[in-house]
Amino acid sequence: MAASRLPPAALTLKQFLRRQQVLQLYRRILQAIREVPNEVDRPYLKNWAREEFKRNKDATEEDAIRMMITQGNMQLKGFERTLKLAKS
């Protein structure tokens, strides 16, 4: 007999918007990684980003999620600055 599966709980508007922020950050990180001049480093960085997001995927506390998004954006800006310097 197959186990019954419950449909996933619907997200609140706040959860949906926060999820969109997380996905946008992830996409921006992957786009920045594509700009890394050394091809050998790209898979390592992509894997690192994927693992970081996976590690935090079950976070539910609103303040913690907001803090992680803020930290991620700050790290991305620093990474983008470093890329810009490397290209100049």
C-alpha cells in the first residue's frame, strides 16, 4: 500500500517573497562565478555555493534567514569587487 502524501503547505506571502530573494541571490552568485577568469576554479566555487544553500535550506526563523540573505549579498558584493580588480 502506498503511503499517502500530503501536499506541501502553501507559503505565506512573506515566505514567498523571502524565497524569491534567496533564489535571486543564488542566481546572482552563479552569474558572478561564471565571470571567474580561471576555468578550473569555477566548478569548485559553484559546488561551494550549492552546498552553502543546501546546508541552510531548512532554516525557518525569519531573522536568521534575513541575516543570511544580508551576509550573502555582502559577500557577493565583495566577490564582484575582487572579480573586477582581477580583470583590470
